[in-house]
Amino acid sequence: MGKTRLEAFSDGVLAIIITIMVLELKVPHDATWAARGKLLPVFLSYVLSFVYVGIYWNNHHHMLHAVRQVDGATLWANLHLLFWLSLFPFATGWMGENHFAALPTAAYGVVLLMAAIAYWLLQKRLIAAHGPESVLQRAVGRDWKGKASPLLYLAAIGLTAWNVWAAQALYVLVALLWLIPDRRIEQALQHDPA
Amino acid sequence: MGKTRLEAFSDGVLAIIITIMVLELKVPHDATWAARGKLLPVFLSYVLSFVYVGIYWNNHHHMLHAVRQVDGATLWANLHLLFWLSLFPFATGWMGENHFAALPTAAYGVVLLMAAIAYWLLQKRLIAAHGPESVLQRAVGRDWKGKASPLLYLAAIGLTAWNVWAAQALYVLVALLWLIPDRRIEQALQHDPA
Amino acid sequence: MGKTRLEAFSDGVLAIIITIMVLELKVPHDATWAARGKLLPVFLSYVLSFVYVGIYWNNHHHMLHAVRQVDGATLWANLHLLFWLSLFPFATGWMGENHFAALPTAAYGVVLLMAAIAYWLLQKRLIAAHGPESVLQRAVGRDWKGKASPLLYLAAIGLTAWNVWAAQALYVLVALLWLIPDRRIEQALQHDPA
Amino acid sequence: MGKTRLEAFSDGVLAIIITIMVLELKVPHDATWAARGKLLPVFLSYVLSFVYVGIYWNNHHHMLHAVRQVDGATLWANLHLLFWLSLFPFATGWMGENHFAALPTAAYGVVLLMAAIAYWLLQKRLIAAHGPESVLQRAVGRDWKGKASPLLYLAAIGLTAWNVWAAQALYVLVALLWLIPDRRIEQALQHDPA
């Protein structure tokens, strides 16, 4: 079975998620600077989530690029990932509207954690379908980023009980880790372009 | 006429439906555990609908895969299916926000029933266009799932007058029936990959 | 320049329009039959608009199928059509929520009228680019439906001052006119499949 | 790496942005002419933003047409552009709902300015990847429109302190500048169709 429709459907869902978050930026009914001030935390949480969805789209794009065929289990592993990603607008809005209070910040971390686990399950499923000698397996390698991220999310969730800004710092840190260009799959494809 | 744009349009509509449901998860204006508690039924009904839309996308994907051409009647049969699926976010939100009250639970069942009938009409139309010897006809076979589902939905709608949780259990049961991998079309394509 | 991205973008916009209309179906906060009663006019106007957007998607699909290339003017003629179609959710919601009052019913007719004119301009532009001997010109023929529809919309807009149900009847009539399968382009393509 | 998914994702996001703006057109709860009067500034700001997003889609379409491959940096430059464009519905709604007050009009200009800068960065990145002899570089040429637009936006932002209509006139002027057909890339492709 082809991967075209899987990519098209995922692109559609990710495009909607990334754009729908802006709907949480409620239009203020007055035109004062105070209105803008109240928007700042919502805006910042929107930027962070935009970067996260961008990272997922980017990595998803690369991973599917190294894939030859998809089966039913892959479709469901992909839908499972999209489910957790579709909670981003909700978690983002809740966190931003409550000015980074502890509980919404922890909830945001849970959504990040579940999305990371879902991504890892999808990757595992694809590697299982393509074999340990596949381009994908070599591209992923030891996958230290994929292993470190859930641990950092867990740490951040714990930190919210103590200091919410430490948790936010960890969320930003993980985003930066992934923003550093990841040339693994591009390189593996270059060595084995078949 | 090609099936590419039909697939692209359906993917677009399904991607929007599955993502728009999350908008029914209204961001609570406080940051307490109580706020989360009130969200639970909304969240659970969202998960159920997400799985249902996922099943429809999956099956639609498989069915169109076995199809060679589409005509005007097929386009309208497909739009009819999309119409009932587009009512999922509304039915889901109404059911979740009223904590699975009898009337919204029955309404949810009606939407499930109409979507199942619309899917069956689309399948019938495609088989009629491709002939009884087609890959699609052999793949669908006796279609016991497609025949049992509307009956189970009808039973659930009736049960809402008596016990709403029995109805919910039936909705979950039908979803599980379809989640069990359905290799019919994949197998039929393997035997006749032309 | 290829027509693929024009089709993809139009499909995206139409998919969003058709799905977003359901957001006008506000989830009622109670679970009674009275809540359902109030929804009926909104639901009926949603069904009518769903059919109209379906007709536009169908015809757009057929028209683009007979097209070879697109230029800048075509892109803008297409965007102009999408602009008027994007007002459907608004006009639909306003009409449904006010139980088919005269002014919103007339406004709905104006949006229908402008969309019909925009479609006619796009068709004219495409025929101009492909020549009077093109498949598209022969497929469109005398285009009596395209010429009658704006007149019927105008009549309906006038009728709202007298009887709003007469106007609604005209809207339904035009939709039925277009729902009758239009095999012109399919036939023209069959005679000249080059 | 192919550019297909980049185009598909961008088309998806742009289609959602252009359609979501209509959600800012809140359905009035009465059916009087007064309701329509209040809508006029919202409607006019919607038209302006629709034209702007249309221009961006058009130019993006042309630019990607002249591109052969994309890398990770291009993906992020593209996401950066989409980020600023995704703020259009918010900025449009804020400006329209406050009847073109000074602060929201200036904020609208800032979003236009940032989007223009993001577009310029994407263009620069693509030219850097394709070389100074590329079709794209010749197509862009001296790019006086791309250079003049940010200056005009800056002027408009300054003018809001003095006269908000002068700023609006500049926004309309820049849109008209870009609406004049830009045949540069089409011509460059014709001379060098390889």
C-alpha cells in the first residue's frame, strides 16, 4: 500500500493543528496596550507550540521519506501520534490563558510526553516493517534525542510542583535540541540512495 | 475520471473533522483539578469519535485503493458520507458536554447509523461500477461487519431509553470490531495485484 | 504552469468551508428535545449549503479536468470564486440562526449570486485561454444552467421582501437543477480524449 | 528531498488561514440592517487580508515552481513565513472589530512587515541553495517590490499615530502593487525551461 495518502492526511491534520492554535489567540474587544499585555503569555505559548508542531512535521517528513510501504498497524500508529498532537491547541490555550500556572503547565508536559511516546512507537513500527538493515534504522541510529526527550518531559512535569519556570525552561530546551539540524536521515539516504 | 481529487478532498474533510472535534474541548478559564474533572466526559467522547473517524479514514483508504475510476454518482455518494461524518464534532460535543445524557447519546447513535448507511451506499455504488468479479467485491465478501454495525447502532439507540451506559458499551464494541485488523482488501489485492 | 497546486489549494479551501459550516451548529447546553427544535432551521440551512458547496466542488472538479494550463489571471479568478464561497458558513449561520428572516435570506441569495458570477468569470477566463475549439467550450455548450441560475437568485432576492419561503424554494430549485447529473464535460472528454 | 510535501503542507496552512478569517465574521444574533452596518469594517478588513493571503499563495506558488530541491533550513524558513501568515486572522479580526483604531492598525502592519521579511528570508535561502545563475535568481531580479514593501509597511505603522486612514491607504497600495501581474518568474522559466 502506498504512503501518499498517509502523508497527505498527516499533512492536513498537522496544518490544521498548527493553524487552529491561533484561534486560542482570542481577539480582544478593546484596542488598548493593556489588551496586548494580557495576550503576551498566550502568544509565547503559541510560539512554543508552533515550533513543536513544526519539529514533528519536519521529523515526520524525514521519517516517511525513508519508508517504502505502510500497513494497517502503521496507519493506526500514525493516527495515535496525530491524536496526541491534536491536543496541542487545547493544552497550549489552557497554559497560556492561565499565565503558566502549575497544573496546566504539567498538563502541557503530559501531552508533549505522550506525543513523544507515540512518535517512538510509530518509528519502532516502521523499523520493524523495514528490517534492522534498513535506511531508516541506520538513520535513526542510537536515537539519543528520542530517548532523552521523554525523560526531560517527565522531569519538567515533576518540576511544576516546585517552580513552573524551570519546567518551561526544560520545554524550551528540548525544542532547541530538536531544532539543531538533524542530518542523520539525509546522510543515510545519501549513502544509500536506492 | 481520476480518483486523486476525490481522495484529496476526502482526506481534507476527514482531517478537518478529526481536528475540529478538539475545539469542543473548551479551554477552562481556571487552572484547578475541578476544571479537569468536568472535562473528562468531553475527553472520553472525543477519544471515541477520534477512533471512529480513524476507522472511516482507514476503510475509505482501503476501499478507494481497490477502485479504478469514479463517476458523478460516486462523487455524490462520497459527499453524502462526508456529510454525516461532518456531524461527528457536533454530536460528540453535545454528548460529552451533557455527561452522556440519554437524548444526546441517542443522537450520537443516529449519526453513527447514518454514516454507516452512507458508507454502505458508497461501497454498493463502487461495486456496481466495477462488477461482481472486481477486486473490491471479493475483498468486501459477505461484509458481516458492515451488516452488523447498523443493527448494533439501532440497538444502542433503543437502549438509551433504558440505560445509557449499555448504549455506550455497544458504541465501543462496534469500534473494537472494526479496529481488529481487516486484511480482506489487502489479501484480495495480493491475490490479484493487477 | 501546472494545475495541480491550484486543484490542491481549492480542494483544501472547499474542504474547510464545507466542514466549518458545522461549527455554526452550536452545541446546545442542555439535553432536551426543545434544544433540538431550535436547531432545526440551522440544520436545514446547513444541509442546503452543504449541497451547494458539493455542487461547486463537483463542477470545479469537472471544469479543471478539461483544462491544460493555468496562468496568473486564472489563479486570481479562482481565488475570487473561493472568496465568495468562503462566505457560505457566515451567510448560512446568519440565515439559520434567525429562522429564515427576510434580510439574512436575501444576504444568502447575494452570496449565491456572487459565487455564480465568480464561477462564470473563471469559466470564461479558462475558455479564453483554451480557445473556442477547446474541449471545455464544447463541454460547456450554451450553458443554460449557468445563465439561468443568477436570474433565479435575483428573483429569490426580490421575493424575500414578499415571501421568504418562495425565495427558499427557488434556492432549493437551483440546487436541484445542478444535482441532476451534468454529463456534458464527461461526454465531450469521451469524444475527444486527447 | 522533494518539494511536494512542502508545497502540500503550505497549501494546507494557507487554505486554513484564508478560510479561518471568515470565522472572525461573527454571525450577528439579529436580522436587521444595523447588524450589517457593524459588520462592514470587519468585512473590509477581511477582504484586504484575503487579497494579501492570495498574493502570498500566488508568489509562493511561483517561487516554489522555480525550485528544484529543499533542505532542512528551507523547511524552517518556510515554517517561519507560515507562522507570521497564521497571525493574519487574529490581526484582521482585532483591526476590524475595533473599527480600524490606531493600535490594532499598527499591529496589522507589524504582521504584514514580519511576513514580508520572512518571505524575503525564504527567497534568500532558496537562491543561496540554487546559485546566482539559477532561474530563481534571474526571475527575482532586483526585486524592487520585495524591497519597497517593508519600507511602505514601516511608513504605515508610523502613520497610525497621525492618521489611521493614511496607513490603511498604504496597506491597500502595497496589495495593488503585488496584484499587478508579475511575469518575472514565468518569463525566466520560458527563456530557460530546462
